[in-house]
Amino acid sequence: MDRGKPGSKIHAMSERGGLPLTVVVSAANRNDHLESETVVDAVVPVRGPVGRPRRRPHKLHADKGYDYPVCRNGLRRRGVTARIARRGIESARRLGRHRYVIERTLEWVSRFRRLARRYERKAAHFTAFAQLACAVICYRRAVKLGLLTHNTSK
């Protein structure tokens, strides 16, 4: 039986407050755990007050779809503590509050009409629109928090 399904899937990583750090687009029929290393490696360095910029998160919360030795070993090699719910052992409620953050981030991204339904034929174009949506989300949050000023008068 062919389980191939047309479409795209957006894999995202966000910080604790829900701001998207990175997005990766893959085929809809590709398992989540196969894209985990790509998503972690796509995070750009964040400049801190002193020293080398931290490239990866300290901890990564994920649902049962990422409970594979490949994911856990890949995160361990990168120095990231894995907080992944175990299949068949832990209930999905345990990671609920952490899972809500990424679900909310994905909902913010899907609010952009261009991403709710894929119109682009090329994956690079769709990925660019997803990254642009994340940039707009970050900009709007910075304006809302007063970190940037939104000047509309000319």
C-alpha cells in the first residue's frame, strides 16, 4: 500500500516564549524524526553578552513522534538535553505545556494565507515564505514588547 501523500509539512523550533527560531519544509509523507537533526542544525547563532554565541538550545522538548534512538543520539552528540515523551510509557499530557508553545507557533505561521494553502510549486519558494512569516512574527512581537518602534508616519 502506498502511504505517499501530497503536500508539505512545516517543522519548526521555537524558544520558550513561542518565537520561531527556525523552520524547515519537508514532504508531508516524511516522518518527523528524520528531520530532527536538520531542524536543530538550522538554528542560527544567538549573540550573548560574552563569549562564543550559543548555536543550539540547552534542552529540546518534543512529542512521541521523535522518540527514536536516532533523534536522541543526534541531540546527545550536539550537547542538547532531550526531553522527549516515550512511546507506550508516558502520557501525552506530561509535555502539554511545552508542546502548547510550538503548536501556538505553528498556528501563527499558518495564519499567513500564503502558507495555509501551498500555491508555490518550488519548495525553495515555499520555504522562503515560511521564513518570511517567521521574521514578521518576530518583528510584530518586538514591536508589541516595545523593543522596536513601529513608525508609520512619513
